[in-house]
Amino acid sequence: MIKRGTLAVFTLLLLLSACHKAKETPPNTFVIGVETGPAMLDPRLATDSASSKAFDLLFNGLVKREDDFSIVPDLAETWEVKDRLKYVFHLRKNVQFHNGVILTSADVKAVYDFVLDPANKSPHRGTFKVIDSIETPDDQTVIFNLKEKNAPFLGSLTFAIVQKGTKAATEHPIGTGPFKLVEYKRDEQLTFVKHENYFEGAPNLDGVIFKIVPDETVRTLELERGAVHMIMNPITPDLLPRFRKNESLKVITQLGTNYSYLGFNMEDKLAGDKNVREAIALAIDRKSIIEHILKGLAQPATGPISPASRFYEGDVKTYKRDIEKAKQILDDAGHKDPDGDGPQKRFTLRYSTSQNELRKRIAEVFQWQLSEAGIGIDIRSYEWGT
């Protein structure tokens, strides 16, 4: 894995004093240039990062995380934990959904019931399978009874709450968040307006627009001419020197929490072979990728937990590049190289990635590095939803 530390939250902000707003932008509206729009607007089913950006505006969870990763109240005002098997949450009173309906414990229970129902095929079901039952003794109280003790359970309750009765894969999400969605023009933009009755007070901004600009060069030009006020990851690190020379731009980097990894289809005969996976780990030069492609804005990962977290443990065994050892492991496992160091491959794996240019460049480096161990890579890039 490659921990994309600071790169994970690499942001460019156009200083508003130097901004020339696009004519069609409503007053007091902040425009963010994004690479792609959400695959869907239902947090119970979505997993893509574009959707999560929208969910931050639209929804709240029972709890939320501060910048230091501490867990603090959100929709739940207080809670008690009994024997680490019973979690009792007391909801804030008079929290309104975007349509004016008051949040109750029934809304919270409905979200988790939906996720846990196998018929709905929620990708989040595994996170909450530790739940044995959910009780709602009154409108303000939700009780989770667990099958067993589960350390990350409380932190998982940042999960977004939608209104009870929301249809699966909805295009019209109703949340309690600081902004509500008024329009989603696919492949163009999402338009949000402030939630006047937000329980923490109405936002200072009247609105937010996510302007979808897939091409990074165009997105960069949109920022420089003031058509958007901010762009966020993915941003190619090669552009960093250009942005820093522009006095009207402010570059913000911060240690992030996300990471890049290779995911294997364990049902595949080759990818399911531990020897093949170990050889791949030995054949990849992560430090070279970080230095030459990510321009130092990352560090090798030791697992899915970021160095920004107090739970990070960096002193663990990792794989350093060793092509000869990778070759030996493959030979011993019966994956012989048919022509020594010639052009023929031991086998070829299909590598699926998104259409993000940075990810495609990294895939091409993987392809070259693995070829040195006799492993072929067939790169296929798809839309994220695919």
C-alpha cells in the first residue's frame, strides 16, 4: 500500500479577494471544482469518494470525528456504554430534516435496518454485522445491542442518517446536514443551498456548488480564472510548483487518512495464491513511486491506519523491493518463467483502475515494475461506478 498522506487532502484555494466570480454563480455561493460527481446519493449504498464529499454537506451521523480523531457528539447529544455490549444514545431534540420533519430514533433504526438487510446488498453491511438488535424505547433514545465486544463500533457510527422511508438509491436525499441538495445535473454540477434550520445554526454561505470538471488541465484553468474557488484531490503533484508561484492561490497540504492499495480477487486462481501476492509485494518499488510520481507527498503505508491517528503503529514488518526473491518465490510455487528474462510472461493479471490520470500513471509503473519479475499486467480503466 502507499499512504498518500499529505496528498490525500491536497487542496487549492483561490483567495477570494482575487476572485472573479463566474456570472452564473449566485451571490455568497462557494464553487468547488471536482473531478467527478457522486455515483449515487444514498449513503447506505454508496462507497465512492465523490459521494462522500456530498454527504459531508447533506448528512450527520450519531457521532463525528474531530481533526484529532476524537469522537464527539453529532446527532446524539450524549451516550453511555454498558459492558461494551450495549450502546445507549440520546438524540438531540428538535433536529430537523431538510423538509422540516423532526428526527426521531425511528429514523436512526431504519438506516441500520436497511444496511443489515441482506436483500438491500449494502456494501456497509459487514461494518455493522456485529449488531444483534436495535431498540427505540422512545423518540429520543436508540439502543444498540452487540453480539460481541467491538472496539471500532463507536467510531463507525459517523454513518450518515437519512429520513425513514427513503427509497434505495434515491436521487433526492433528505438529511439533517448544513446544506440541502436542490439540483444534480449529472456530469455538470451539484447545487446545494443552506439549511436554514440546521441544529448547529445556519451556515454563513448561502450555497455551495460542486462543478464537475473531469479534465485536470481544464479544472486548473477554471481555478486560475476564478470560475471555481477551490479544487481538491485528485490533484497531480506535478502542478504544485505552478500553483505556488501564483500569488492569487493558496496551497494547503495536510496529513490525510486515506491510502492506496492493491485489492485482489481472492476467488481468482492466481490472485488467490499467497505466493503470487507476496511476489507482487516484493516486485513493487513504493519509494520510487512516491518520489517520482507523488513528488514526496506520501509515505509507504504499514496498514490502513494513518500516521495522523493516535492508533498508528509504524514499527511493523514491510516488504522492501527484492526482484530476485520475487522470482524465486514464483519459481518455487510452480509459476516458471518460460524464457528466463525474455519478453514472455509467467502469467498475466488484469488490473482494473479508475480513469483518474494519476491512478493510471501509477498503474503503468506497476506494469513496468512487475514485468521485471515476469508478471504481465493488463491495465483496464473504467468509470468509478463500473
